[in-house]
Amino acid sequence: MKLNLNIKPLSEWIKVSSEPLLISGPCSAETEDQLVATAHLLAKTGKVSVLRAGIWKPRTRPGEFEGIGSIGLQWLKRAKDETGLPTAVEVATSKHVEEALNAGVDILWVGARSTANPFTVQEIADAVRGVDIPVMIKNPVNPDISLWCGALERMNNAGITKLAAIHRGFSSYEKTAFRNEPMWELAIQLKTLCPELPLINDPSHICGNRELIQYISQKALDLDMQGLMIESHIDPSVAWTDAKQQLTPEALSEMMDLLTLRKPESRDQEFSDKLAELRTLIDKLDDQIIQKMAERMQIVQKIGEYKRDNGVTILQVSRWDEIMNKRNAFASALKLDLNFTGKLLELIHGESIRKQTQIMNAKPLVEK
Ligand code: PEP
Ligand code: MN
């Protein structure tokens, strides 16, 4: 898969007042006082570069608070005038875009539910066509990187060059500690497809609770993401939406102080030499792993032919159980994570079965 985007660097459209880039504000604008007071406290921390607020809220069930609507844009304007913070809102229809642009909103973002729907994304793209406005695209609710790329491409095709992606985690059937599974590998894959695309992490929607936000924020920074979007409310206990995951501006500021900013590269020669030496070792080991994999597949080929010629099934469950038990015991003795080695073995076994199925069906069975 390819992702060719024509984009401007983040520094051309966000003035980062303090590293790392922090976008913050309430999940929803609720009242003028709540929004403006939160904005003032956030500005006072000196750590926030952009003020966010949900004006139209995509809710799973009808009857929940669906956002304060257009009037909130005027409150946001006041918050911006009084604090100097540029503003960002979620848009989901062409009408939202039109109203947000008319109210002088500085940055638009496309929410996770919208990114999952190409019709919605295209409607938004058509509405911003010809306008010089930055757009941030949240990952879709389902773990499908093509939808994420597609939304970025649709915006780019509409002439939007001030683009960023927001990683907010993915919905999963399995219940875990997170509201939305981070599935970091998808964010990393996006970054690999388009290294110049700014990637911002949204720990609030990944975590769904306050307690894990620092942990996820640190991990995002360690993966060299360009910034964080974190929900903040003057009094989270009475927030109308996402109450459990919002932080007071003060708690947000304290949390940010606990984060460690590491650099992607070091200019120190000794460090670079040592890293190069270790990478050479890794390269050598990776070559050996691939070599051994090829050797293993050659033997799999022989076994496949042998089974075929003797009319024996490809899968023998007892043999697979034996492999798993022995390898797990070995892996555990070597202090490897069994979840990791288990997945690796499943992958290798799956490939072996695929290969043997090919062999089995290449020639008719030899009758014995
Ligand atoms: C939000 O940012 O408040 C929001 C609704 O997020 P998401 O689209 O990630 O669910
Ligand atoms: Mn929210």
C-alpha cells in the first residue's frame, strides 16, 4: 500500500508554545462559563497550544447529550479572543464545516465515526475544498488503516495540505483496560507509509479513564508522535460527556510535568557508533532468522510431499499441541513473552499449513 500526500509541516500551521505539542479542552462545550473558564486555566498552564471543544457530539445512542451546537462556536470565539489560543472542533457534515469556518475556527478535525464512512469524509472534503484550513483525521473506530489513509487522501485531493492524523485507538470486542485498544502497530504503519505526516495521540479516548493517561502519553512520545490531544474540563465530575477521562487543567499540567521528552536522534558520536554496532548485530540475527525460516519451509515441503504420497492429513492436532508445549517451555525458560512466541508460532504454523495445502492439491493422491 502507498500513501502519497502533499503536506505542509506542522510548524507552518501550529505555533507550539511548549513541547510537546498539546491540544486540550473539554470533550464538549457545555456552557459559556465552563468553556471560557476551562480555556483560561488551560492557557495559564503555558503548556497548551490549541483549544479543542466538541460542539456537535456523535453519540452512540439517541437521547444522550448531542452537543450544544452552533451557539458553542460563539463561546469558542470568546475563549480564543480572551486567551489567544487557536481553536479546533470536530466536523461531521458540510453544514458543520460552513458554520465552523464562519465562526473563525482555526483547525477542523474529523472524528473516528466519520472517518469510518467515506461518504461523510467526502462530504467534508468537498466542503473544505479551496479553503486554507488545517484538518486532522482521527483513526476510524474499526482497525482499518485503509479507511484512515483514504480519509487523508480525500482531504489532500480537496487541496488540504495542512494535515495531521490523530491516533485515538480502535474499538474491540474484547474488553480490556482501555476504552479503545491502542493497536500501536497501526499508527506505526501509518507513520511508515507517510513519515512526514504529523501523528498526534489522543490518550483520553484510548484510555477512557484518567488513570492511564500518563502511561499512554509517555508511550506515544516514546514512539515519536508529534503531540497529544487530551480532554480537560474545569470540573470533570460534572462533565456532560466523557466525565471519567477528563482532567482538570491543573491535573493536566501536573501530568505533563511527569512526561519525559526523548529525542528521535542523538548527535553524540559515541552514541551513534554504539547504536550502529548494535544494529549490525540485529541485522545479522534477522538474516539468520530468515535463513532458518527458509530451511524450515524446505523441510515442511518435504513433509508435505511425504504426507501427500501416503494419503495422510495435513494437520495432526496432537503434533501441533506437542510443538506448542515444547516451544512454550523453551521460550519461557529464555524469558520470552509467551504471548509473543505464541503468535509467532501460530504464524509459522499457518504458513506451513498453507504450503502443505498447496502441495497436497498440486497432484492427485497416490493410492496405496
Ligand atoms: C472527541 O474527541 O470528543 C471524540 C468524539 O472523539 P472520537 O471521534 O475519537 O470518538
Ligand atoms: Mn470525548
